[in-house]
Amino acid sequence: MLRLGNCHSVVTELTCVLPLCPLFYLQSNLIHYLGLSHHLLALNFIIVSFGKKSAWSTAQVKVTDTDFDGVEVRVFEGSPRPEEPLKRSVVYIHGGGWALASAKIRYYDELCTAMAEELNAVIVSIEYRLVPQVYFPEQIHDVVRATKYFLRPEVLQKYMVDPGRICISGDSAGGNLAAALGQQFSQDATLRNKLKLQALIYPVLQALDFNTPSYQQNANTPILPRHVMVKYWVDYFQGSHDLLPAMVANNHSCMIFTSWPTDFAVGIRTRRSYIKWLDHNL
């Protein structure tokens, strides 16, 4: 498994940063307050409006929008190579707190296009449903359903994918979903084709302790301070916002951690290094 950084890693080229700013939050919260829409729906409408990109193919990469077993996906296909008739593949799950962003915005479209071209691979970017349209565990069900469909022998044959060279990957909340999918698939004896790699980019992997070193260091970081991350968890589980103060204070868990690593330099933090790692291992 490749794990890139932690959930509050320094923003770099790889991180596919969403175009968020305090003004967007204020606008969405005002819309929510006026009863016009849910604040997450309003915020995501702004994000997608600023960044949505159509499925444009290039000479090197064919891009198409389709659905796998009812789940929308965007597929990126690298150009065929005579010396490599079967391609590698990455199933990619975007981040956004289980509530924001899209496989069809520029940031993820460009990352997946780069992977498809440089790896000569087929990239499947999953457009799973978001909060508040659905809540946990429906996001997991969407990515599992789409990936199982893709792993069918006839589908892999259609896209000329090597069944022994398939990776699951995702960033932030998408890394959380990728990890959940990887765990399920590793224990599913009915799957004929298995995943070879799991590459998680600053994944959100736990909601038991909001006082880890990374949460302490980034408690007031713009865009994703600690209290906002806690809100995403509460919304994902369809919980009550009355729980927020207790969760931020870590009173929601009896877990006590006495020792934490202090070296936060571990992790590959650039898109080029991420793709290079996939190239060497997939």
C-alpha cells in the first residue's frame, strides 16, 4: 500500500485543491440560513460551477462519460501500444468530505488524464453520490458497485485492461472510500479479479481522535480547519451538530493515545512522484 501523507498534508501540485475560500462558505451558509438550499448543496454547486470540465479527449487520451452498474464514471484511456496490448488501470475516487467536488471538475480530470497518458493506463474516476443526497454507507456502496462492474472479465476485455494490474486510489475522503473498498475486496472470495495495489493520498482514516499531531498543527488552517473536518464526519454519518463541541474536544471517544510519531516528512507529495510510484509498481 502507498499512503501519501496525512489528511492535513501541505497542499501541493498533487492535492487537487478545490477552489474554496471564506466567501464561498459565507454564501452557502447564507443560502442555508434563508432556507433556500442545504449549505453543502449550495457550496458544491459553486465548486462545480467554477471547475466543471466536459469529457474532452486528446490525441493521447480518450475520455468518455458512462455508467458502471448505474454509477456514473469518467473513463480515461491511454493510447494503444503494440508492445503493450493490455493496459494497467487505476480506479480513482475523488475527495471532498463525502459531500463536495466531482470526478468531472478540472482538478481531477487533469490528474486522471496525466495518469492515463504517463502510465498508458485506463483510469476509472467514480462519480459517487454525495451528502446530503445520501449518507454513509451509500458512498461506499456506489464505489463498490462501480468497481465490481469494472472488474467483470468482459468489461476488462472491452477496455483492454490486464486483470492482474489494477489499482484502487483516492485522496482525502476518497482515500477513505478506497481503503474501505480495498478491505472489502481483500475478503471477498467471490471476486475473480483482485486489486494489485492500494494508493491512498492523505486519506481520512479515523474519527476517533481529533487531537492527533496533524489535527493540532492544522487546527485553524484555512479551507480545512479541525472543526470543519469534524462537521464533514458528522454530516457523513447524518449525526447531530450538537455533538460538534464534544467531538472537537475528543469527548466522543474513550481512546487514549500516549505516543505519536513526530516525523511528518513521510509521504510522496507531488503528482509526478505519485504517478512514478504507480508506474514502478502497477
